[in-house]
Amino acid sequence: MIEQLSAPTRVAVLGASGRMGAEAVKAVEAASDLMLVAALGRGDSLDQLATSGADIVVDLTVPESTEANVRYAVEHGMHAVVGTTGWDSTRIAALEALLAAHPETGVLIAPNFALGSVLASAFAAKASKYFESVEIIELHHPEKVDAPSGTAVRTAQLIAAERKAADVPPSPDATTSELAGARGCDVEGVRVHSVRLRGLVAHQEVLLGGPGEQLTFRHDSFDRASFMPGVLLGVRNVAAHPGLTVGLDGYLDLGL
């Protein structure tokens, strides 16, 4: 008996002319279980998604267009894997309302696709409830347009939730006088510091401090190829997770 091979999943990449998008195009083309059916750049019509027959759309564009891109995908029955930042609470709420009308469609919004980064953030969040102090330093290339990074915001949110659940008080800080920005920004009670420096790609440190000790979780992406295993993981799993998932950790069995 001849075994029937399943047809490859049809994938479209938005932002294909960007650095992340170009890597995603190469990763999808190299995967035997996936088929690249569209690679759209800035100015290309979204109608090409519908005519391509894509099952899944990977959005790696810019904050100004990502919401419209994902809405188009959902309204046309396509799942979406999103690595673009700019998804604030208002946009998230609007997307959840849209998905309620399309209950079989899945959307993953991932602030970071590097598996090591996702794991480091999850581990740091779990550890944070055992330490008095916590701060985050994120370091990126100078072309990055947002600060702090989406990864740092997500990490701070995970940390804040863990510490709140454990009834941990705010990190001690006696600062009463400072130059603007000297103490970074406040994300749900966690201080986040942003560095933009030539030669960097994407890096993050979570510093945890207690009496007489410090624990540091650091992750470094030296090349955008580091994000591709996570992109492919998202593409291969999004259809099995209808509704909205924020964070690639939602697809990982972390056992935490």
C-alpha cells in the first residue's frame, strides 16, 4: 500500500524585502513540509494573498501596517504568524473581537521568535519571585525603531505577573532625583533600559538581585537566522491553536 503524502502547507510572507522577511522566505523555501506561495513587499496588494491560496500568512512588516494585514488574513480565512511590534491593548482587543467571528482561525503574535530568548524570558519570570530586585537591559542595532523592544515589554509583563501572584513588593529604589530616562522606563513596575549600538543584533539581560547575590539571564541573537526555527514552529502550530496566542511560549511545553 502506497502511503499518501500530505500536501505542504501554503505560506505567504509579508515584509519579504526586509531583513527578517528575507530570512523567512529562505526558511520557508527550505522546509519540505511548507510551500512559499507569495512574498509581498511594501506597496504590494494584499489581494495577492487571496489569489495565492495561502493557508498561513507570516507578517514581518512595520507597526503601521500590521493590523490591517492581520485583519485581511483573518477575514479571508488565513491563519497568521506575526512578528511585527505595535500591538497595544487596543489593537489586541480589536483582534480578539474579530477572531470571535472567525473561531477556527489562529493568530500568533510573537515579540521574539528566538527559542532561546523565549525560554530565557520564561525562566527569568519564574525566578523573579524569589528575588528582591529585578531590572531588564535590552540591546539592539540602531535601525530598530521602537524602544523598549517588544521582547523586553513581554518579559517585563511576565515578570510582573509572577511577582504579583507571589505578592512580591516592588523593587527597592531610593532615587529621588534623576535626569530624564536615567532609570529607564517603567513597564508594569519593572525598569527596562534600552541600548542602541552599531554591531548589535538583538540581546537582552534580566538582572535579579537579592542580599549578597545576583542572577542574570542573558540571551544573544548574533544573526537573524536565530529567529527562523521559531517562525517555522509558529507556522507549523498556529492552525492547531485557534484564537489569539501572544508569545511563542504559548506553543512550548515549558513544564513551568
